[in-house]
Amino acid sequence: LGASPRAALALFRACQALAATQGRDFVKPDDVKRLAIPVLAHRLVVTAQSRLRGQGVEEIVRDTLNRTPVPVESLGR
């Protein structure tokens, strides 16, 4: 079962904090990838089907991150 809006806010804030500790005032997609599992894993509930397939929460989050395209800003024209 999916994460709540509060979980999304927690991920957002954690990514902001990570960026700040690295001297940036912006979040990079790599920040989200780095923190998604630690922030979201304990907030998700794995369905019985997923458990029967041997999938854990971390695997599901990692798979979702890998399938989600990273936004790219075009430079110039």
C-alpha cells in the first residue's frame, strides 16, 4: 500500500536537509534516490501477493525508483 502525503513531505524535507548539508540550496534526483528507501520503507505495507513473490519493501521502492524517469531540463533552444 502506498505512502501517505506525510511520507512524501518527509522525503521532501529529508532531501532538502541532505542538499543543505552538502552546501546546495536545491535537491537533485540523486538525493531522492539516496533517501527514498530509508524514509519510505517503514511507511509502506507490502501486500500478500508481493510477499509471496519474495518482494520486500526495499525492493519495491528500488524498483519504482529505477522505473521512474529522471526529469531533464533542456539547455538552450
